[in-house]
Amino acid sequence: MEELLLEKVSTITGAEAVVKCLLAENVEVMFGYPGGAIMPVYDALYDYQEELKHILTRHEQGAIHAAQGYARSSGRVGVCIATSGPGATNLITGIADAQIDSTPLVCITGQVHAHLLGTDAFQETDVVGISMPVTKWNCQVTKAEDIPTVLAKAFYIARSGRPGPVLVDITKDAQFGHVEFEYEKCNQIRSYVPKPKVDYLCVKAAAELINEAKKPLVVFGQGVILAEAEKEFKAFIEKAGLPAAWTIMGLSALPSNHELNVGMLGMHGNYAPNKLTNECDVLIAVGMRFDDRVTGNLEQYAKQAKVIHLEIDPAEVDKNVKTTVAVVGDCKASLKQLTALLKDQKHTHWLTNFKELKAIENEKVIQNETNPLVGDMTMGEVIAQINKVTKGEAVVVTDVGQHQMVACRYAEFNQTKSSITSGGLGTMGFCLPAAIGAKFGAPQRQVIAVIGDGGFQMTIQELGTIFQTQIEVKVLILNNQFLGMVRQWQELFFDKRYSSTEMVNPDFQMIAKGYGMAANKVEKRSSLEAAVKEMLTYEGSYLLEVMVGKENNVFPMIETGASVSDIRLE
Amino acid sequence: MKTQFTISVLTENHIGLLNRVSIIFTRRRINIESIAVSESEVKGIHRYTIVITEEEELVKKVIKQLEKQIDVVGAFYYNNDELVYQEIALYKIPTNVLVAGGKAEQIVRHHNARFLAVEPEFSIIEKTGHKEETQVLFNELEPYGILEFVRSGRVAITKPMKQLKEYLKELEITSLNN
Ligand SMILES: Cc1ncc(C[n+]2csc(CCOP(=O)(O)OP(=O)(O)O)c2C)c(N)n1
């Protein structure tokens, strides 16, 4: 009896409340780095090591990218934690990345004592102010009793509607303070409409346009993945025989070998979907936001077409491209309703156009890139070798640059949530930590990190995280001894003036070995196939460095400011 | 064509929201001509009244980005003719010009402005009206020497009827996450 009473009135510290909130949200792994202002939470974590895994990265940027990789491979909220001041500011790049790529994250930062706020105290930064433009929501907590409600709200906001990163800044005194712990999940905030209700009249209008279309084209993005609407999407395009092209963020939502998958959109996308964007009569955008890397010059983008936009975020509608019919709401719901109203169609003649243009791209670009018989090794042939082994089953995480474009163009995928890349922000250094997180998010799957020699060295320290956790990540370095993508632009647009893009690199194999990681380096085509196979079948982490041509370019290409129809093949 | 619009933003009363709201304007390099914030007729809900001069297309985009903020309850924009609005201006002038010829006092009366304070050294005048009106008074008083001048942001009430309470009731339903 007495014990029962005691339990009721007993309080826990704010720090322990943080941990209990995470457990209540079924968080099983988080990524972080300790420091003064967050020490009480770390102390509380010590008692919960069984229930809640904390992965110590080697840099806070590593922690947040890992949380992003986790979120993207698992579809769950990624959690990361850091101390105040420099710890918190080191998260900012990842927060901005998650914001623009709609990744659900809860970031927890320690903060100086409330009475020191605003006084330039040791390791005080106004991280709420700094992160405001790049968070979906953020909040500072100065009282222990506010921790449960704020964290409940944080998780709800991060994962609902169009997902995004949320930051909760907790002062040290709030962590030390006491609270009678009670946790109630949040599922409504009156000022926030996560999923606007689909307007059936708009669905009908859209269906009419699609049924009448002679040359329809679907362009889809990550919205399909975030809404878990892959099945609905497939049914939709199959019923009306709609060719579907993806943005880099939509990659893997539709299997690569699906007959209606017509390839990648945008600057380094495929020839057919870019060209035919300016020939279609109805353009149907699903869960994508018409980024300028996708549209090229907006003045010359799909002007001939009626535009339908299925989108959960009303602020994206008419932002860049004027729509004829907007269907606002969750595309899982709207696609279902729309499909029911569609006529069965094949559009055989229109689809031939895609095949013809694909044949041209194949001959001029793809063959030479994925199966060159002579000359330097290409990035594309390495990816082709990977496909041979993975058969489209692996998670491929990419960094930013030429190798990213090549990997996304050529890697094959059978299942969703398999391509993880920094799309909107283009954050070099994203790949290695994101791959670590991706493996924690999908432990049963093979995770391959495809990185340039430049980007690898931006977060190379995370090899230490792999070493300590013994998690299995395959690291493929496509080494062109240049900051390749920038060099390509210098070659094409700056008279080959290679200003600060040549890299003198260390011995990556030796570095890997220092971290206890098996490693190999390939310099000749004849040993590539075996080396790729060895890496992918090896039990444990593995680093493979492949020396590719120093001055290869990625094509096709739409130059900045050019129209999608001006896509160059060489 | 750029036109003057008044934006009305209704928000929850949370710290930092002013910053979130203003970021949406500064990101797009939109100049905020005036801003006034106060609690609305519903307890706990604040109303921001923001005046900008921009193309309507852009204003629509800004409205949607404002509404997207979690703690923003609603955002609306209006033409000047859909509103009744006012600004308040305060003028500090030397008291001796009032005694000297009497002309300054005539101007003040003529503009329906009123004296808030008359001290031996200075007097304070208050005028409410549209910016043009408070500006005319400023111009006319200027020759007598204005020691200090301040004008508030615009406050506005819309002519169309939609009660905030009704709107909040609707939100209780649409904000459900299902
Ligand atoms: C953090 C960051 N800094 C700079 C850039 C600009 N940038 C884009 S691609 C690129 C070159 C990448 O070189 P590397 O990692 O070697 O990959 P490659 O293009 O050679 O495949 C650079 C510097 C960026 N995207 N991110």
C-alpha cells in the first residue's frame, strides 16, 4: 500500500523524462554526441541502455545524417541528440537537409541554465533562433514539467502531414528539475492541418483530364514514399497506361524494371522524360515540388500541357508551376479515388516515343557509360557491376556530385525506400553517416554507400562509428581525384580553369585498415567484377576504392537556365 | 502590378512566432511596411497585421507559407478597400510655437488632432488616420519644428464577416489527423 502511494507521488528528473518520452514513442535507436549542457540526459540514458540504443557518432553532423538515413530507410522518425553551442550548431546542415527533403526528425539539444539565457554564457547559442528557418517546428523547454507535452508534440509534428525536422532545446535546469511523469501521445494541434481532406470534385476534374489525355506523363517524387502509397501509385499508372518519371527523391518508389517507369527527370535525368515533358498534353505531378533542378527554365516548362498536382502541402501548389487542377491531400487517399475514375488505357503509340528516345540515349550515353570496353573505368560500369550482384535488393546511399547522378541513373531497385540521397540541399558528407543510419533502420538489408573522393573526406571520421558499432556498411569510393561535378562545370562553362578542384588524396585503404575495415582498391577493369563481388559478399564492412577516369562527364545534361527540351546528350 | 495589401495572421501565443512570421517575408526580400501585433477577440490568439506592397501572385504564395507554420492558425490578405484601418501618430513640438502666432494650434484643430500633453517646453499631439492624413499634418507642422515624430503600424478590421470563433471551430475538425 505504502509503496503504491509512493510510486504515485514520486517524480523523476527532466532528463529521465526525456528518455521515457523516447521510449513511449517506441524509439529504439538514437544518434548523438555528449557535452556539458546535455549531460543529465546522457546520465539518464546510462540506466536505459537495454531499451534504447544510443549510437555515438564522431561528429554531430554525423549524428544527424545518421538519423536521416535511419528515417529514410525505416519510414520512422529519426532521433538525434547534441549538446548546446557547437554541438547544436553542428546539427544545422542536417536539419536544413531534412527540412528540404521532408525527413521526419526529432533533434534534442541541451541548453545552458535558463537564468543564463541571453548572457553569452559558456556554450550558449540561440539554436532555436538559428534553426527557425530550417525546422518544421522548434521549441525551447525551461521547465521539467513541460518536457512530456513538448516532446509528444515534437514527434507528432515531425511525422505527420509533410514530415520534417523538429528541434527541442532543453535547458540544463529543466533536465535537472523534477516532473511527475505522464505521457500522452499528441494527435491533434488545432492550428495545424497535417492532411487536408481530399476534395472529390478536384479528383473528378483530374480524372476527366487524364481520361481525355492522348499524351499523359506522370512525374512523381518522394511524396509517394512518404505517404506509403507505392501500391496505389502503381495501380494508378497501370490502369491508365501512364508513363511515369521520377525525381531523384522519388527513386525506388516504382521498381526500375516496371514497364511504365520511363526514368529520371531533371538536370542529369533521362533523355525521354525530359524531352517529352514539353510534348505531353497532361502532366500529372504526384508528391513532388517542381524543384528547379527538375524543371530547368520554368518559362519553357510544359507550357503546352494541362497540369494536375497531387500534393499534401498546399504551399507547394502553384509555387513554381501553375496547375490546371490541384488535388490537395494525402496522395495515398487521392490516388485511390482517382484510379477508381480512370478508364483502362494503354497509350501504346505515345509510349513508343519514350522507347525511341531511350534507344538514342542508350546508344549515345548509356552503353558507353555502363559497358565501355576500352579507356578509363567509368562510374556507370561500377554501378552496373553492383546491380549484377544486388539484383536491385540493396539500399544504395549516395553522396553529392557526379557519382550521385550516375548511381541514381543506373542503380536498379525492386523495393521502395532503397535510394537515400541528399536531394534538395545537395549536402556533401551526407552519405557515410546516412548509410550507417540506414543500416540501423533496415538491419536485414544490404546497405551500400556510394561516395566521391571529395565527399568521403567531409565525414570520413564516421568510419569510427562503424568500427565501434561493428555495423555492416559497404563503402564504395568512386575516385576521380577531382571534385568531379565542379570540375565538369569548370570544363563546360569556365574554360577548363580547374580552380581548386583537384584532390591529392590519402591512401584510403590504409585509413580503412586503421579502422579495422577490410579494404581493396581497383585500378584495372579486369579486376573490377571480382572486387565488387568480394565487397558485397564479404561478411562485415568493406571499403572498395575504384579509380575511375579523371575527367569523365555526366550526361545527359540540362544546362542551368536551359529548357528541359534542350537536354544535351554530349 | 504591385499593390498594397494588408495581411492578417492569426497565431497561437508562443515565444518566437514573430521571428517565424517575419522570416517568410525576409526570405523573399519582401519589405514589411508596417506590422502590429496584439491579442485578438479570442483569448490566447494573436493577430498580426502586416502591410506590404507586392504582386498578388506573390502574396498568395506568402499566405500559404505563413499558414504552413505549425502555430499559425490562419493567414488572410486583403485589398485596402476590404478593410477599415487606422494608424496613430504622435508629434512633439515646442510649446512656444503654439503661443507665438496661434497658427500651429489652428492646424492641429483643423486636422482634428488632439493635445495629449502641454508642458512649458514641448507639447504632444495625437492624430489617428490613414498614413496620408498623418503625413499631411506632419508636413504642415514641420515648419514650426517637430522635435519627435512616431507613427504606429496599421491596425485593421475586415469588412467581410467571418467570425474567428467560427473559424476555430472548423479547425477543430480539419486539424484531426486521420
Ligand atoms: C557541403 C558541400 N560543399 C560543396 C558542395 C559543392 N559541390 C557539389 S558536387 C561537388 C564535388 C563533389 O566531388 P566528389 O565528392 O569527389 O564527387 P564527384 O563529383 O567527383 O563524384 C562539390 C564541391 C556541396 N554540394 N556540398
